[in-house]
Amino acid sequence: KDSNTNFDAQRYTGTGASKAITTGFQPDMVWGKQRNGSSSNCVMDVVRGLSSTLKTNSDAAVEAASDVITAWDSDGFTLGTSATGPNMNINTNTFVAYSWKGGGTGVANTTGSLDSTVSANTTSGFSVVKFTGDNSAASTVGHGLSSAPDMILVKQMTDASTDWCVYFNTDNAGNGKALILNTTA
């Protein structure tokens, strides 16, 4: 897959002021982390929008984040000046931001037993999916890709005590098995 147009990793130093990060494409999901401190991982995407973030190192629910990333740009994204909550732009601190290109603004997907909103990039095999679960083991969710994904990260957004589950399509993992992203389990 072409990583130059579908994925990018940028290291940068925060300024505390609005700052543009260039990726070469408009990202649809950004996962940022402070490198020289203990600020939480911060994930933002086009499906949920710019007003909320998820922390991959926590079981916390979605957190308001109106000034972490302030814009999805045609060649990257713009960081805000947020001084509270998740922050990817603390003055003089170092960060890394991983960016993925999906399919742009989320669209309705009715494939599967549960409707979803999807931003999918079939070229790279990446998608961001949002859906409401029904507490059924037999539920299926459309992802917008041309084949089943090999890795799936799932986080319940409204429950502040639900771990991140990670599924891998390998011989050692598979259906009924998951890793927990936000713990050492």
C-alpha cells in the first residue's frame, strides 16, 4: 500500500499557538502523543468530528476537545491552543502525530445488521467506523472496505469504564479473542 499518500508520521515541537502540520494529504484520523511527557494519547477523526477525542491509554469515554485539532486541511491538519484536557501542542514539548487517509467525511453504511457511519479508503485498507451496538453477539457492522479488516480497534464512546479491544486476524488471535489496548493485559 502507498504509505506516502495514505499514512504519515510527523514529529514536531509544540508552540502553544495555532500550528499547521503537513502530511501531504487530508487526514481522516490523527493519533497524537507527547514524546517528552505523560500527556494522554489523543485520537481524533472525521466521523466523530473536531469536538471530541478518545484517549487510547485510558478507558475514559469521549472527551470534549474543541481546540485540539481545529481543522482538517487539504495537506494536513491544524492544531489549536488547548491548554486543558487532551493537548497535542504544549509549548516547547515534543510530539508525534500519526495520520491516516480514509474516505473523507463519513457516509451512511447499511451493510451489516447495524447501520454505521464510515470513512473508508479501499486503496489502503483503512476505515473509521461509528455505530450503535445492540448488545448482540450476532451483530455485524459494515466497514466500507473491499475485504475483512486484519486489525480492528473498538472503543465504546459513552462508557467511562470500558476498555479498548483490539482484534487481529492471525493464527494466534481471531474470533472470540482480543487484546486490551489501554492496559498491560
